[in-house]
Amino acid sequence: MANSKYEYVKSFELEDEVMLPNLMVVRIDGRDFSRFAQVHDFEKPNDEAALSLMNSCSAAVLEEFPDIIFAYGYSDEYSFVFKKTSRFYQRRASKILSLVASFFAAVYVTKWKDYFPQRKLEYAPSFSSKVVTCASSEVLQAYLAWRQQDCHVNNLYDTCFWMLVKSGKTISETQEVLKDTLKQQKNELLFQKFGINYKTLPEIFRQGSCLFKAKVEETVKHDENGNPVKRLRRKAVFVHSENIAGRSFWNEQPSLCKDLGKFTKDIAKIEPDYVRSFQFENKLLPLTWVVVRIDGCHFHRFSDVHEFEKPNDEQALKLMNSCAVAVLKEFEDVHFAYGVSDEYSFVLQKESELYKRQSSKIISAIASFFTSTYVMKWGDFFPQKELKYSPSFDGRAVCYPTYKILLDYLAWRQVDCHINNQYNTCFWMLVKSGKTKTQSQDYLKGTQTREKNELLSRQFGIEYNSLPLIFRMGSSVFRLKEAVAVENRVVSGKKLKGEVVVDHCNIIEHSFWEEHPHILSYS
């Protein structure tokens, strides 16, 4: 990031490192998945294809992030356990939880057609996530026992509930029938009324799914005689176990014991409140401006693999902008967004109580929704290019106490856009002219703004200030209040009040904010 007089705003960023030797668990939950399941006509009480899709996404997560050793999931949730020595992302909670939720959401969209080939994905799914810090293997054991017990309890209830509904009872009648019933009573109801022995239902429904890396023999090649050559490889395997937190299951898996620790005794009673106390949660300060900034993860590689035009790919930028527009439409508390390259900053109104200002939920929901939208819209902007692998974005949330500091933050990002774009334009023109990347870097080392402009004009006939605004200014996304003229042009035209628009304007100058006081509603 470039240096400028606005650099001081970085001091408001807080570290949220999960300290060693705590074990890290990232738990993701489908955001409003009751509605998602209804819209997409999932079978009740369990849709096996939907569960298999979740499992496939979790397998992709384990493959993508080597530090994740174990995963357990059911319904629309999954818990991912990192090895105890992990230093992934310097153990920064917000980065880790957002990245996992983002990648999971991207894979979910990518793999949808594999599990629902005849069903259209109607809208972008998203996931909230949180980090649970386990101070010991005993705490991890209690956590896993709690999640599997939750699976047992919820699945038994849901099985009874939907069988009663399918038999003709209303929702309210069904709730009344099941009110205060015990496990035995529910089992008897299923057997006596519907002839269902609960224990014979598929294990994936009753027990959930666990996934861990184990040594598996795989054929890696064939010798000159055509005989298979096999090697032991660490590969994710699925298992359905009645008690994933039991010693008899856990301690039989050498990889789990090595990377996460042994379980020394079985758990007699689960105390959910005890486990919840280990949830790593930062509540954002009230009445402060909240900015959620997301950044593409390894987007240099992503842009190379997908052959983005250098120094700027206008279609790629427009795809980012389209996703930002979708975020403002999805989250009413987000009033303004500014984006450049592979990053976007989303500003929440200072009075916002979104997710009760729980940092983890806000960051993960926005990052995962942005990512799944990116995958869904890819074909609209790159109809001739295949999306070769799932992108991901990490995020953070920062509180800014005053309106002035918030504007300085946004100015910092736009200054960064100016400096980086000018450098990149010079760099790639030099590379395209025949210089190596190292020669281009050396050539530009220590050059000032005026010198770069002269280089572009003299050597390549490019007047920097005539380049498209989207490259030089970045993109601002906001809701219209009324038709307004900006720089002698009408931004809104015939657009309706409240419509979300994209503009490429100077947000460093206070005149923009004076012309649009409704965006951040400052007093």
C-alpha cells in the first residue's frame, strides 16, 4: 500500500491474533439457509444432495488449506479444526474466518450444478463464521461432542416435525404436538405413527459427517510393464461415526492424535455454555463508523491464470463493481463502498446494529456473499473464459470514531489507487516494450509522479490524466437520493431514488460529500 499523509488511519486496525497454544476452530453457518432451502426446494427433513454438496465443499477446504486437519458438519454448518502448531495468516482470527467462509461459498456455487443439475441457483448463498479457541484437546473434545449432540437432537426433532406436517398437520399443530417431548417419546412417535425406526435412518442424517486427512495408498503412475506404482498420500477421507468425540474413535486416528492431541477420557455430560465461552468474538465499538475491507487472496496468481489484461482489466474491475452493488442491495446497513483492483471497502452507518455488531459475522457474511456473487456473475463478464478455480477474499473490520477520520480512510484508499495505478501503467508499458520485470522495476525505482507521467507521454504517447477514470479514480458505489449532476453530467439520469449506482469520482475532495450528504448521513 502506498504512503501518504492519510497513512495514520492504519493505526485504528486492531490485531486479533489467536495466541498459541490454543487450538483454532472455524465454524461456518449458512446465512438464512431456511429461506435458501425453501427457495431451492430442498427435501425435508434432509436433502441428501444438499448435504453431499456441503461435504464436497468441506473436502475442497481441506485440500486448499493444509493446516486444517479435521472437519465436522451437518445441515448447513461445518467446523474446521486447524493443527495446533498452525501459524496460518499469523493466526489472525478475522482473516482466517473470512477466508474459509469466502472459499467455501465460492466452491458451493461452483459445485452446485454437480449436485443439482436440473435446478437453477436462484441467488448467491453466503455463510457467517466465527473462531472458537480451544485451550486444550479436552475443550476441543467438548466442542465436537456439543456439535454432534446438536446434530442428533435437531435431526430427531426435524424428522418428527416434517413427518407430521406431511401427514396433514399444520405447522402450529405440529409444534404443539412436539412441545416438551423427550427423545424416547419422539422415537416412539416415529415408529408407532410412521413405521420409522430412527436408528435405521442414514448415518449422514443422524450423525453428521466428519472428514480428516489420513494416509491413503494411491496409484501415482504405471511402470514400463504397466504395473501400478503406489504411494502413501495424505488425503481427506469421510467417516460417519456415532461419537466423534469418543476415545474409541479419536485415538484410533494417528494423524488426529499427532496434530490435535489425544482424548484421555470420554465425556459424560456436555455443557454448551462452557464451550460457548471459548468463542473468539470482538464486538465493534458502538456509534463508530465501521469499514469492512475485503482483499482478493493470491489475486496475482488468479489474474495470471485467467489472463487478465495488464495493467488493468476493465471487465475484471466491472465484475468487482457488480459484486459491490449486490452487497449494498443485500445489506441495507452498508451505505457506501469504494473499490480498486481486487479490494473493496464497505462502510456501515455508525448507528448500525447489523449482527449486533459482532465483527466475525459482519466480516464473513459480506466476504462470503461477495465471493459467491463473483462466481455467479463470472460468465456475465467473461463469457468466453472458464473460471478455472474458486477465488477467495479475506476481510477485516475497523472502527473509525469520527466522520473526518472515516473520510481520511477513504482518501487513503484513493491515494493508494492513484499511486499504484500510475506505477503499474508505467511498469507494464515497459514490460510490453521488451524490458524484463526486473529491468522495469529498476528503471522506475525512486521515480516521482512527474517523472512517471513524462515517461508515459514521451516514450509511449500516453497522457496519464486521459486514461479511463475507473483506472485512475477507482469505483464508488452508493444509493441515490435524487437525480444529481456530478462534473457536468447526470449520474442518475432516470434512475429511481434509492437505486445503487457506480461512479468514478474524486472522493478525496470534500465537495463530493457535500453534494451527497445522504450517503453517510453525517451531522
